Amino acid sequence: MSAGEPQRPGTLPVLLPFAPSRTPAPARLRPVHGWLLCGLAALALPAWAQGGAAAPSPLEVVIKWAPLLLTGFAFNVAISLMAMAIGTLAGTGLGLAMLAENRVVSAVAWGATQVFRNVPWLVLLFFVMFLVPFQITVFGLRLPLPDWVKATFGFSLPVMANVAEIVRGAVRSVPDTQWEAAESLAFTRRQTLWRIILPQCLKRMLPPWMNVYSLIAMATVQASIVGVTEMLTLTAQVHAAEGGRPELFAPLYGFALLCFFVYCYPIDRLTARLERRFETR
Amino acid sequence: MTRATPDGPPSPAWTPDRPIVRLRDVHKSFGTFEVLKGISFDVAKGEVVCIIGPSGSGKSTLIRCINALVPVSAGSIVVEGIEVTDPGLDKLALRRKVGMVFQQYNLFPHKTALQNVMMAPIHVLGQDRREVEARARALLAKVRLAGKENAYPGELSGGQQQRVAIARSLAMRPDVMLFDEVTAALDPETVKEVLVTIRELAEEGMTCMLVTHEMNFARDVADHIYFTDRGVIVEHGPPATFFASARDERTRRFLSQVL
Amino acid sequence: MIEAIQAWFQRLYETTGFNFTVFYDPYDFDRYVAGLRTTLLLALSTILASLVIGAVGALLQSGPSRLLRGLVNGFVVVFRNTPPLVQIFFFYFGLGTLLPDLRTADGLRTPILTNVQWAIVSLSLFAGAFNVEIFRSGIEAVPKTTIEAAEALGYTRVGAYRHIVLPLALRVCLPALNNNLINLLKTTTLAYAIAVPETLYAVKQIWSESQNVLEMMLVLLATYAVLVGLLVWIMHRWERALRIPGYGR
């Protein structure tokens, strides 16, 4: 019984006839809607499709192409891992540069962080794809830069900025007295940072860092917009190869959603659990 | 021990046999607010000096100036021949000679008690790990913490943490120890165990400078007491004369409140 | 004034080769402004819709119905852990083609929702899922004793929620909300993928026709820097305006 509904005196809820709620809230149902439709499309459409030509059912299509689509997904994961590795290295440097005693260094690092954090990731991706040449010459050596390498670099820029912010925030969260204590024991600034401060905030940095990873993993599909062949590109190609039937869109994109969900949800849970554990300590 | 007349700051010409710390006309301002307005005194080797005074009188700032945690605005400080106010000061060399213990202990929370004591000698002085470990264990035993080597700071009481902090400073084999209200954050029961440790240290001949509110302790262990208020030394002297016959009105009022 | 600016950029092009067509070519300028307007429309409508979704979702999540709680939870979990771009495709291609078309008065078939509307729906749900979480944690931060005090004073559950819990929760969750809305503004660029003519789309059209990628990239970066900066400023003002002396911190 909802709280807002006035109860007439003398009527017990149990005596009222059972009736489904008269106002189904569309906003509430939409979530599962997608999944329901996805499932329904997979289950119910075969029956409908069998009436017509011998077109395979959506479920059959998804199963048939799953190996190819999963290869595409593996490629997304690979890009995300590389972008994360590059971005973490660069971001740690940038974050430490923000903490540098040299005012100019810290100001420049701060500015770079703000720019790369606040510009949409897709725009950064465009930026790298269009402005980085397709090959570079290092010591007279011509290195080709395929699109996926550029895309990886494009994704590592926002990772870098976010990691830099995480590093700075974590270092700032260590009380000043720790710096003072280390200083009075004649530790240099560098020793203090690496031996005293960073080891303390490593734990604190882990959950937000994992969060960034989850975001970048999900963002890799944007590579399809700039012409890198990955899962979404393959999904569109599969759709075309199956005759471009409109009813195939939902199951195929539903499959992509499912892949990412299966990959990202455990990371999300783990992040939340770690966060709670570190908080209580 | 010969001393300057107790009713004024020591004259600049006066020097004890071997001054290990020498302050001359030290000024310190934060913005427009002048915390120290010309402090001068000497500390001889092996001497125990207590600095007392009301809150906000600049005691902690004064002690922080001595190991260059806080830069002074004017005047000069010399520690064992090192000119602290020299712009080209080698801060690390200074801090190897001067140990400091803080009110809030400031142990490194991610290291055990033993590791806290060992870190600086290994990383700063580059000493041999095994030798340092033996010394660290001995130091922990000396501050009566044998058996707590592998405890993390979070697992120790305030008094225990403070004694680890003292051992940590001693591991650097300093010539002077600075204590900044080291018992102010402790429970009354644990204050004593820390004071006992400091007293033992003083009796072994360590040069100590303490900022403290523990008047009875100051009376027991200090060779000389300085009373500061509003950035100047108002009155000083050996404990016997200082407590018995304070001349200045401010000192008397302060003593009547805390004793 | 406008002519002076146009002339200046024309001269810049002739002397240095920096071709900022948007600032002197009225055609490109109009396209850019139209893109900017679409971005603003997307941002404002999705911000409002996602706030409503977040508030309703959080209310339901703390409500008595187990079924509704489960549904809201499922919604939050799914939308937080799947790529927003795939969500947009799923809605626009997957659901959009399954829904029946409408017939206009002159007999033409048009889809029920246009690509702009699908983008708004999909982005609102995406950001709304995050807002549910944010509001819920804000509500959880309000001490139970405060709610008990309100109920002891005779407030109904809804009344206590409206007058006491929500105003306090809002202040607790503003920083997180802040982040999410800024993120939402950035995510509106994904509408590009279903050909919604927002800023990125318009700018890309301009640079592929006028061959001035670098210049338009700079315009693009500056545009988003200003838009995000503006939103940050507004949110901070709001945060300051709502600050209660001595509460929190």
C-alpha cells in the first residue's frame, strides 16, 4: 500500500480485491524494458520470423556471429588495457608535476589536467585521429601509426588527466604533519614522496583508479565512430551481412550491452567493496 | 653553571662553555602578524631547556625555527656551527643533527613500529640494514616497547606511539632533541610513561629543548626555564629561582593559573 | 563590430593561413551556432530529465515495494555498467525500428521519436542511473534520528522526505552531482553517432568542407572548455548558495 493513498475507515487492505496498479510508471519500467525486449526479441521473434522466409531467428544470428563479435570485444578490452597502462604512467607523472615545488611546472601540469579532464572524450579522440600523422619518423626510422594505435593514444589522454587528479587528491589527503615528520628526519622531498606519502595513499587511489578503468573500457566503443574496427563496427557489419533486418538491431546491440555488462559489473562491485573496506579503516 | 642575570635576556656577548644552539634576535612573522619579536638565548651541550608560556605565545614556532621547518624572518640561529638562517643552508645536514618529536606523534601509519625507527637511518644515512635493525630493536627496548616491534601505529596507544616517535628520532643519533608539546595529546595515564623516557634521555646527557605545559616535569628535569609571552622571553632562570621568585607580573599570573 | 571581427579573421587567413571560417563565413557561422544550440538543448533537457529520474528512482529505492526497489536497482546497475554509446544505438536502432511509425496529416510515415529525441531519452536514462545512486547515498547520509525527529513532529513520510531529508541530502550529494552533470554535458557528444547535428557534428561538417581541421579543432576545444566551465561555475554558485553554516565538514 502506497503511503499517499488514504485508507478509508473500516476497510482492511486484505479485504480489497486484488488489482494490478492502475498507473504503470513508464519511467520505472524502461530499465528492464531494454532487457525484456532483448530477451523477448530473442525468444519471441523466431516464431514470427518462421512464418515468412527462411530467415534465421535473431537468437540464431547472435549465436552464429558471437565468435566474431567476441573477438571484437577482446580488441576493445585490449585497447582499454593499453590506454590504461599508458594513461596511468603519464598521469602519475602529471599528478606529481602538479605537486612540484616549481610554480611554473605545477601550473602547466594543472592546466593540462583541467583541459584533458574537461574536454569530451570523443573530442579528444577526434583530436588525436585527425591531428596525429599516420606515421612518424624517429631517428630516420619510419614508424607507421595505424588507426587503432592512435585511438589507444586518444583514450589514454583522458585516463592520464583523471589519474593525475587521483594522484594529486590522494597525496593532498595525507596530513601535512606526515611531511613535517619526514622532513625533520632529514628525508629529501623526493624520498618523502616515494617512501612515506605515496605508499600511504596507494590504497586510497585504487578504487577511483578502477573506476577510471571501467569508464575507459566502456568508452572504447567510441573508436568505431572514428573508423577503428572494433566490436560496434563488427556489430553493424554483421547486421548488414544478415540483410539489414530492423528486428536484428535490438538483439545485436543487446549482445554488445551484455558483453560490456558482464565485463564491467564485477569491476564495479569490486570497486564499491574496496571503497567500503578502506573507508572503515 | 654561570648564567646571565635572570631579569633580562642574555647579553649577546655572553657565551656558555660550549653553546650547541645559539639564537640571536630571532624574529618571525606570518603575514603582518609578528609571532617572535626578538628571541635570544644559548643552549649548552647536555643542557635541558624548557620553554613554557601561554598558548599562542610562539613557543612551537620558536622550536620549529631551530630545525628550519619554519624559516625565520630575521635574526640568526646557529646549531653546532651550522647557520640555520643562511639562505644556502643544507637543511638535510641540519636535520641529521636535530631530532624532533611532535605533539601528534606523526608516525608513518603504513609502517610497523620497527620500520618507523629504521626508515630514516637506512634511507637518509644509507646505513647497513642489519646494523640499523639491531640498533632500532635496542632503542625500542630502551623506550620500553620490546615486543611491540611489529605493531602498526594504529594498534598502539598514544603513549606507545609517542615513545616510538622518540625512538625514531634517536635512531638518527641527533645532537639535539626538540620536543613540541609531546604530552599534550596524551591521556593523563600515559603522560607519565613518555615523561619517564624523556627524563632518562636527559640524564644520559642528551641536549633537549622542550615546549611543555607540564610544570612539575619542567621543575624536575630542566636546567633552565624560559617563559615566553607574545613573542618575547619575559623571564628565565634555573627552576629553583624561576618557580620560587618569579618577578614579572605576567609570569606570576601564568604560574598561578597552571600550578 | 561584427564586420570588424569578420575582417580581422579574413585578414588572419590571408596573412597567416589560419582559416577560422566560422568567424567570417556566415554560412559556417550559422551551422556552428545551430550545433551549439542543439548541444545546449541536449544538455539542458537531459540534465533536467536525469534529475527527475534520479529523484524518483531514489525515492522508490527507499520505498516499501520490493519489486520496485529491484527494478530500480536493475536499471541503475545496467545503465551504469554498459557503454552509453551502445545504449544510444540500442535505443535508436533497436527500439526505434521496432516501434510503429506515425502517419502525418499528409500521409507521410515518420518515426515516433526523432534521433534528437532518442538521444535525449537515452542520455537522460544513462545520467539518471548515476543520479539515483548519488541521491540515494545523499539520503543515506541524513541521520536516522533526523527523520525520526521529523516523524515525531507529525510529518508524514513524504512530508519528512520533502521538507527535511531531501534538502539535507541535496547538500551532501552536490559535489558528486556536480561531477555527473559535467560528465553528462560531455557525453552529449555521443549523439554525433546517430547524426544529431550537435556541436561536434556541425564542426566536423565545417572542417571537412573548408579543409581547416586544426582551426576547427581549436574552436571545438574552446567551445567545450567554455561550456564545461560555465556549468562548473553555475554548480559552484549553487553549492555556495545552499551552504549551511556549520553543517558538514
